[in-house]
Amino acid sequence: MLRVKSSKLWSLKTRSIVVTSVSVVTFAAVGWWLDVVQRDRLIAEKRDEVSHHTTPYANAIVVAFAQLTSKLDGLSVFVSLNTLGQIVDSMSFDTYASGLHAASPWVRTFQLVKDGIIRYSYPLAGNEKIIGVNLLKDPRPFIGRDVHRAIERNAPTITGPTDLIQGGYGLIIRQPVYDRNERLLGLVAVVIDLDGFLKRAGVTARPEEYRIALADTSDVIFYGEHTVQESSPVVIHVSLPDGHWRLLSMPAVGWEESVSAGRGAFRLNVLAIILLLGGIVYLVVSRQEQLSGLVRERTKELDTTIGLLETDIREREAAERSLRESELRFRTLAENAPVGIWLADPDGSVGYINPHLAEITGLSIESAHGTGWASRLHPDDRERVFAAWTRFVKGEVPYALTYRFQRADGEIRWVIGQAMPSRSNEGELMGFVGTLVDVTEQMRAEEALRASEEQYRQFFEDDLTGDFISSADGKILSCNPAFARIYGYGSVEEILKLDANVLYRSRHQREDFLERLREQGRIEYLESEYVRSDGSVVYTVETAVGIFDENGNLASIRGYIFDDTKRKLLEKQFLQAQKLESLGTLAGGIAHDFNNILGIIVGNASLMERLANNPESVVKRSEAILKAGTRGANLVKQLLTFARKTEVQFETVSLNDIVHEVCGMLTETFPKNIKTTMELDGSIPSVVVDATQIHQVLLNLCVNARDAMPKGGTLTISSTRVASASLRQKFDNPSAPEYVRIAVGDTGTGMDEQTRVRIFEPFFTTKDRGKGTGLGLSLVFGIMESHNGFVDVESVVGSGSTFALYFPVSGSIDEPSDIPRERIEDVPGGTETILFVEDEATLRELVEFVLSGKGYTVLTAGDGQEGIEMYRSRREEIHLVLSDLDLPRLSGFEVVKQLKEINPSVRIVLASGFVAPDAKNALLRAGIAEFVHKPFAVNELLKIVRLVLDQRS
């Protein structure tokens, strides 16, 4: 009995030990598995923790890049806005970039790049060596590639990290700049010190328990610890404009070590549970007979309790995880937001501000709590902000306000503040949430823009040149006071009412200007003549730019003009002085020729008295007198051609005719030991020239040739036609296909090479002091240049010189036809009454005789005053007034003025030996019908009189 009992007891004890051992082993295996699971869970949580703590750095890098690219945007806008007819200069670039640099201490330099070359840099100090660097030819191939890529993508492009030209290690961001017509102006660039930039982004201020590194997409680490990449780091992708970084992070001690403390506690708990369960198993097994029912019941209760505990734990863990995730999202958003964020209690007391708001105000996060934030309000804005905040807290009005903070360092920050109430689901007021947006840069940019606009407006108003904007159809849209003053108008408002077409001397001039602008897009240094408000001519130098619409049509014109009238008048005075100098040179010969002419006239007139009874001899003598008078008139006409003050007047002429006229004068005036010959090609075509100026050119060259032959010689003037191809070796770009060559050669002393290369310099002369100004050949060169021609000279010492003039061919000249001479009898007469005003009694009697002989009634007056009085008393019977221009008592101008006052429709014919173009135009505008030139032929006078009378009727 005892043995059986003992055996049963042993068996029960053995069974308890075995079952307990098996249970402990099973529990140990489960504990090991739980330890592995716990390790992975802890590491996963640690990775979430690392990601949570390092994500703000990645976001800060993105925000810092966004701020940096916004500065580039501002710089791009500045460059674009300053291309109105002008390019940005170094001073204006420095002025704008200095403000950007002051707020960006990690920026090495701001650059302006054009055509691949660095043009400007701010700051310049320390960056001088980069100016002029051609990025497209940089030995590092990725530099040129990135420059091209920025232009092609029309977006910011990142280069680097790389070794910088200025020294050190960093990044370069380049952004293309276009004007409003989408034409590329260049690139603006910013060079960043990488360490300074990352420090500004907060990356270098990381906790010591983490290791951080930055790598590009090719796994190249360019910042931080290289060992991070070898230990399965947390990877946060940092997306940038045209760039992609990866932020790598992990605990400083490694993953296993970072969770060791949590695993140790867990292992102790698991071990305790295993031992506890082992003991329980042992007790349960050992007392299974007695307590099996109780164990089962307790086991059920324990299972229920454990289930409830597990459910409660899961619910709590889910709630805590949700709360952590919510807090993490809010904190990540708030702490990395590019705007200031704050939270306040229902009483208005601030309880939270994010780092960006602290950076704006210059306060620490703790000192801004409550109403501490108000200590940094600008004194001028404090009362206004408090009043708005009070009304908002009371629920009276929304809160949205622009105001300023004044930081401890004195910096002023402009912000836009907004807020709204935060309420529970039941509508209970929980507090307030608000934002602050830093708009300092925008305010500064707006202020700089206003200052720039004011500076431009002031410059526009005070500029000495006439600045203008007009539409293509002639509407003057804007101009400055100088523009109105140049055209003789008293104010800008007065000239803005006009059509720009009235400023031109002719409609053709306006149309030619517009056509050139449409073809070229821009006209520079155009010399023009315009009409002032009083009708006088103003000479200008003009630069204009055409603005075209999307269809390529000329929409408007912008430009400026410079009043060149004084210089033009001085130039004309100089030209006139040159003409008079030349006439003075010829004065002796002219006097000799006039004496010969007068001798012929006087001699034949005296013979006519003695031959009165011989009609045939009288006719012969009268013809000789007529020929001599005609010869004298032609000589006077040549003198007026050389000496008159005329406007430049281009017309189609035959150069051979001009050579004949010049040689005719030289034959009469040059010494007899100088032989003048002509070798003219009769087939040369016509050219477009100003005949007066070409007379002057040939006369200057001939006078120089005469002076080079003091002992006599031969002067030869020749003409021939020359193909353009033969001139290309001597002159640049001959534009016409054919030229006419006029050569003036002499057999004089000649010149050496040293003298020949200087002869066209102003004031250079080889003549003795007082015998030459040195301006004659300079004048020749200028006139030929204005005719799009060329001058060439060949000379040999002792063998003479030849000056060759080349004129571009513009057309052909018609051969003159023989016109039969009209007789006096063939000119019709009339019965009208004509008032003739002339102070020369003999001429007065002659004209009266001629007009009376054709049936007219002639009234005569000896001076201007007498003519006015006679017209006033007999105006009803007078059909025409014929008056000399140069009269005593009252000038011809005054006679015309007073006649028009008496009778605005009076018909007037003026007679004069010479009328300057300006005076002629003024008289025509005053209402003169015709001019007759003295000495006039009888036929010409009768025809003009009849013509004017017929027009009147």
C-alpha cells in the first residue's frame, strides 16, 4: 500500500517535473521569438523616431532653396524690367544685388551672365577673378552643359556640389532671364557656400545622438559621415529644382545598441513571466488532481483578463499612436512651414509659436509666449495691432493685418498676420490659430521699384535729349519737356495733342522713316530735318527702336532726339566761308572777265550812236551787246552757285555739265600759264548729287592744283565709268554696281607719302601761314562721304597729283533737245493794269516799255513805300504787282506783308538776282505767286506775267 502510494507520488512528481520542463522550454522558445519581434518593432520605432527628428532638416533644405530661388526670381524681374531700350549696368546690378546679399550670408556672390560670360558680380571684392570667365569654354565639361541646360529648360539649374571658382566648395544655381518679348537676356546666378547654406537650413545643428549625411542620386556623399551609408540608414528624399538629394540618418550608436535598453527590460519581463508560468505549471501539474477544476476556472478567468488587457492595450496603443502621428504631422508642418504659425488660448494668450515665427520676430520661442510677442511690434504699428487684436478676440471683426516687427538687432520685418478661432465639435471656443507671412522682401522690392520708377521718371523729365513714345500711325503717346522744347512747343500737353506727321517736312520723309524702322527694327544716329511750331527748320540726330506686336507689325516707336541745329548752322557757315575763300582766290580773274564784258558793252553802245543811220550795223552791235550781257549773267549765275547759302538739294545731274561749268570759270580766272583740258566720256550715266557741293569740291581741287603749279603746267579734268569690282581693293564695301570717276590731275610739285596720308585731316596744310586753313580737303572728304562716294589720291614728288572722285550711279540723264528760240511777238499780251515797283530808273523805263508794248497799262513806283501808297489808292484797278525784292524805304518782304494786309488775294511776282531757299519758302507761304530772276529775258518776264494773270482769272 505504501509502495503503491509512493510510486504514484513519484510518478506524479516526475510527471510534474517533465511537464514543467517541457513548458519552460516551450515558453523560452516563445520568449526568444518575442524578443526577436520586439527587437524589430523597437528598431522600426527607432527608425520612425529618427525619420521624425531628421525630416525637418530635409524640409528646411527645401524651404531654404525655395527662399533662394525666390531671390533669383526677384533678380530676374529686376533685370527684365531694366531692358527698356537699355541694358543693366554694373552700378544698378550692385544696388539691387547688395540687398539680396545682405539677407543671405551663405551666398558667395550674385552674378549676371550674358552670352556665357560672367559680366557682373556682387560682391566684387574677392570675386574679381570670375569677371569675364567664359562658362561655355570652362575646362569642366559639366559647367557648359549646365549653362545650356538652364537656357533650354527655361528653369533653374543646379551645378554641384563642386569646387568653386572663388575658392571653397558649394553650389551654383543659374536661372535664364527673358524680356517681355521672350528674348533671352542672359542668366542670373547665385553661388552658395554649402556649409553656410546647410547651417542656415539647420542641418549642422543636429542632436548628438544622430549621424547625418547628404548624398546625391549616385550614392556619392558630399556632406556628413560616410559610415552612415553602410548601416541601412533612414533615407529621406529631398527634391529640389533640377536636383535630387538624399538625407541619410541613423542613431549615433547603431541600431542594435539604440534599442538595447528596451530589449533588456523586455527580456527581464519575459524571463519573469517564463519562471512564473513554469511555477504555475508545476503547481498546476503537481496539484492537478485537487485543483484541476479550480485551475481550469482560473485559467478561463486569466484568459478573459488577458484578453481584456490585450484589447485595452491595443486600444491605448492605437490612441497613443494616432495622437503621436497627429502631433507629429502638426509639428512637422508647423516647424517646417515657410510661414509663422501660432496658437493662443481663448483669452488671447499665446501658448505656441513655430521656429519661423521666432526667426521673424527675433524672439525665442519661450519669450514669445503670453503677450511677449508684442514687445517686438514696431512702435508706429503697436496701437493699431492691439486695437485689431482686441476686436478680433471679442469676435467683432476678422483678423487680417499688415504691420512690422522690429528685431533686437534693429532689422525691420514686414508681415501679413491672419487668425481664426478654433472650436470643438460642440462649437466651444478652444482658442485661436494664426499665421504670419514675412513679406519684407516684397515690400523692399516694391519700394525699390517705386524708387527706380521715380528715378526713371525724374531722369525722363530732366533729360536734355528729347525722349518720346509714339504709335505707328503718328500719335505721340508720351514725351519729356526737352522733346516739346526742341520742336518749339511750350509744354508736353501741347505737343501730345499733335499728330507726329506734322513735325516732318514731307509725308515722304515720314514714310521713309517708318519703312526703314520696319526693315531694320532700330535706327541709330539718323540725321533729320523737322519743322518747329513757328515753321522754322530744326536739325536733329535721332535714335529710334520699333516695338512690334505678335504678328510682326510695327505697333509703337520709342526713341530720343538731340537738337543738332547749332552744329549744322556752324557747318553751313564753315561751308559758306570756304566758298567765299575760293571766290576770293578767283576774284582777280573774275574782275578781269567783268572788265572785258563791260568793255564790249560800252564799246558797242558808243558805236551804235555813230551808226544810227546804218540799221544793219546797229543790229550787229546790239547782238554783240546782248551776247556780252548774257555772258555776264552766266558769270553771275556761276558766282551765285558757288557763293549762295543753299540747303542740300540732291537731284539727278550730269557730272560732265558741272565739269564744263567749272572749266569755263577756270579758263577766265586762272593764270594763262596754266592750261586747262577736259577728257570727258560722253556716255557716263547721271548721278544723284547736290550740284552746289560738287561745284565746291571741284573748285577746291582745282585751286589746290593751281597752287601746286606756281610756274605753270597742265590741269586735266576727266570723267569715265568704273565697275564696282575694280574698287574693292581700295575701298570697303562699294555698294553700287557702277561708279562715275571724276579725276582732277596736275603736273605740279606732287607730295611724298607722309604728306599724302594726312591731307584729309582737318587743319592740316602744306601752305605757308595765312595762305590756307587746312579745311578744303577735309571738306571734300566730308562731301564725298555724304554722297556715299569715295576719294582717292595718287601723287609722285615732282610729277604732280591726281585726285579721283567716285560717285555711285543712280540712273541715266536725258539728252537735251534743241528748242527753237521763242520771239517776243509769239508771247501773248493783255489789257490788265500792272504796278511795277523798281528803284533802278533805267530798268523801270525798260520794263514799262516792254509791258506797254504788249497792251498792258503800267503804273510805276521808285521804292517800297511809294508802291504801297499807290496800291492802296488804286487797288481796284491793279490786277498784278511786279516788285523788286531789294528796295529802299521798305524791303520787298515788308511790301509783300503790307500788300497782303490790304488785299489778301493780291497777285504778286517778285524779281531778284538771288533768293535764299529759306526766304523763298517763307515768301511762297506768304502767298507769292511766282519769282522772276534778274537779269531777266523779256520773253521770260512776259510769259510769267501772263501765266499769273491767267491763273487769277
